[in-house]
Amino acid sequence: MSQETNTSLDTITSLCKRRGFVFPSSEIYGGFAATYDFGPLGFLLKKNIEIAWRKWNVEMRDDMVEIEGAIFLHPKVWEASGHLSGFADTLVEDLVTHTRYRADHLIEEAGIMENAGALKMEQIDELIEKHKIKSPEGNSLSKAKKFNQLVKTHLGPIEDDSTVAYLKGESCQNIYVDYKSVMDSMRLKLPFGIAQIGKAFRNEITVNRFMFRTREFEQMDIQYFCRPKDADSFYEEWKKNHEQFYTQMMGFDPTHIKWRQHDPDERAFYAKDAWDIQVKFGAIGFQEVEGVHHRGSYDLDQHSKFSGKDLTYFDEKTGERFNPFIVECSGGFNRLFLATLFEFYREEEDRVVLALPPKLAPYKAAVFPLLANKPQLVEKARGIFNDLKMDFRLAWDDRGNIGKRYYSQDEIGTPFCITVDFQSLEDGTVTVRNRDTKEQPRMPISDVKQFIKNSL
């Protein structure tokens, strides 16, 4: 089946809403900007992607463990991490409507340069004046100013400075502050990694393009702790490993994956190196999905300094104490979810196909009675459905004609459709239609379960 490469964002957005993958949050009240709910099929696809990520990064390795951290962290965490002082975007304001926009996005969208996020405020002001950049409404813009992205709240019955708290601006901070407890309780020796899939929240200025930039999202984080002398080799190893995750585990076309190295003035001052994994999003082109960062010991150094706790590792081989270096792999789940839809969406002459690998598909199979008004077919099909549902997520569909049922399942990615017909009543066989080839071989009902298992 040929790969679609120019699918539009509108097409994917329509699919998500129409087929129950993603809905705007609070839609009956007009929606709430940049927040979305995963519908029944989106939830299942989301969980299957998480399972694939966890299998590749944790379960298939003997040097990884996983945690699940709280959303609220002590406010000192964000002071130590630098988020209170430095976690900011540069904004400009429409002088007529007073709408605020990310300055780097306006510069990039004007075609002046790529990756404008590293520009200083005075450079942004110069570019806006030189190129006469206007707001999307065509109005003049204010001077650039900083805007902190942390979402501030209060915990407790009184709202004052003593109860200030923040929603996590990035999920990985749990890993750094739990590092010592995890290492000691699990008796881990370097090198080892800690993984987490966790929520993050950002007070984004500019929100558009569906789920590309949202205020609430999940991150998939790996923090790999190692001896300083080994950090360079592990950095290269994790870069290779995560490219293979997309191509081997997720099944993406290798030509739809590429790397972009951060410029020296773009990456954090403490980072030795940083690369983004970019994935092709149809007509939109290549966009960042994940970053692989060479962080040094900065995070443990900071948390040790601000907490007053010794976070050093004692190396029994050398007798040295040191804060390990960290190799980080951090991806945004919403973008991986969207990238998966773009990657496997197909349009043919008579149908739409979401050609997901079976392990990612929301439903592994659908079970149909050929005719819904024939009780003996319905009973037989229900028996098969009830048996298989103990092992797989299944769809049951007895609406309309069989052809429409097939194409409905094609559009949501179901790899196999099991149809019970009159021959099934005679010899105990069913047809098993393949989503991608449309072939419908017959097989004994007793073989169907293993057939599906073999495809996963």
C-alpha cells in the first residue's frame, strides 16, 4: 500500500473528531483553547503507543526502571531547575486587539529564518522593524517581552505567597528529585536509567495547529545516569536507539525521520549537545517530536545545592564520589500521537485506511454476523466475540451491509474483520478479512485466536 505524504492537518483533525479519536475539551461550552480529550478510539491508540514506548525503553532492557511522579512538586524544585527565572517565551502584543503572540513563531511564519527561539529580545525587535512584521490581524506589534510558561496556582485554604505552587512545566523533574531514592531502594549501579510518562502544563501564548501545541500534555522521559567518562558513548547509543524506536517499534518510514542539531546559542548553557528527532507530518512537513540531550550533571548539581542533600554516587571501583552525567530522551506524546495518524493514513479510490501496525490498532479485530436479522448467525458471532474479547480489544458491528462495515473498520485501523456466515454454521470456519490486502481467507474458528496473536 503506497505511503501518503501530503495529508493535510484538516484531514487528520476531521478524522479525529468524526471517528472518536480526539474531541475539543468542553466543546458544548464552545471549547477551551488548546485542550483536548481523547475519545474512545484515541484512548485505545494512546495506550497502545504508551505500551510500545514502555516495551522498547524499559521492558526490553535490564538497565531501566520506571516511576510515576506527582503533578505537584515543592516550589523549590522549580527554583533549582531554573524554571522560575528562565522558563519563558518571548511575546509581542497586537497594539490594537492586545492579543499576544509568540515572537519567534511570527518571525518563522514570515519566512525570515528557522528556529527563531534563540533570538534575544533586541534582535526580535530589530527583525520586526526591519521586515515590517505585523500581527495575524495586520496590526502593529509591541516591543518584545518575556512571559513565564509555568502555570501558577495555590494549594491550601489561603491564597498568599505561602501557598504558591506550580503545575509541572516539564515532567522529568520527578526523576531528578527521586533519583537517589530510586537508586538506593532498587540497589542500582551505574549506568542505569529512569523512565516516566507524565503530565506537563505550560501557559502557552500561541496555540494553534490542533494538538501540536497544547497547555496540558504528556511527556515521555528517559534520564540515563552514567559516569562522566562514559557519557559521550551513551549519548550516541541513545540517539541510535531512539531513531530505531520510530522505525522498528512504531513502523515509521525511515525517510520520514530526520535529525536537527541545536545551534550552540539555542541549547541550554549547561548542555554539551542537543538534537531533535523530527518526523514528517504530511503536508506540514518535518516537525520536532523528541529531543535527545547531553545534560552533564547540571540537574543533580542544582537539586543538591538547593535541597542541601548529598546526591552523589559512590563508585566502589575507584573510590570516587560524583554526581552522574545524564543523557535525556524527552518526547511530547501529543505529537507522537499525531505523527502516528499522519504516518499511517491512506486514501484509496473507494475507502480511507488507517494502516496502523496491528500492535498499535485500537481494535485488533472486528466480529460480524453476515446478516444481523438471522439469530443463528448473531448467536454464533457473539460466541466468537465473547471468547476472543478475553485476549483482545474487539469491535462488534452488525449495522448496515457488510461492505460498509468493512470500510468503517478500515478507517479506524482495525487489521482484521471476522465474519460469520452460513458456512460457519456448517463447518465451523469463518472469513478473516485483511485490512490492507482486502483478502478474505477462511479458517477454522479454533485457529483465529492464534492467528491474531501471531500478527501482534
